[in-house]
Amino acid sequence: MTSPATTGPAYAAVLAEVTDALHTVLDDLELDDTPITPDTRFVEDLDLESIDLVTLTAELGGRYGDRVDFPAWFASLELSDIIGLTVGQLVQYIAGCLR
């Protein structure tokens, strides 16, 4: 059974925003050939480095403002969690903050 936090218009809208932000921030990585899904991993699948994640969250911070506290969320994660972070986990966090 699918969780309401991972379905519905809010989740879909945030997924679209995150995908758009990835394309904006990382246009030189040719993401057009890489499908972005909730299971896409930032490090392993997209080869993002820590500076890329900082740039991405700055872009998303500009879109969502104070409603989403990216620094606090990342600070709460272990290094292994950040390395394995998926698009879906980020989207779920953002969608939860927007409720």
C-alpha cells in the first residue's frame, strides 16, 4: 500500500519542482538522458558531490523560503543517509514541511 505522503498532488508538485531545480542547477550534467524518479539517488545515480547538493538546496530554498529548513534536515542525517539520499526522500521531507 502506498503512503499518502508519497502520493497525491502535493507530492507530485514537489517532485516536479525538485526535478526542475536539478535541471536548473546541474544543466551541465546532461540530466535529459537520466530519468528522475523518487528512487533516483543523488550520489550514486546522478554523481552529485556535496557542493552540488548545497547548490541544489540553495535553489530549492529560494523556491520554498523559510517553510523548508534544509540545513537543519541535513544536519539531522548521518553521512551514510546523505550518501544514499534519494529524490523521493527529499521530496517527502519538503512535502511534509509544506503541510
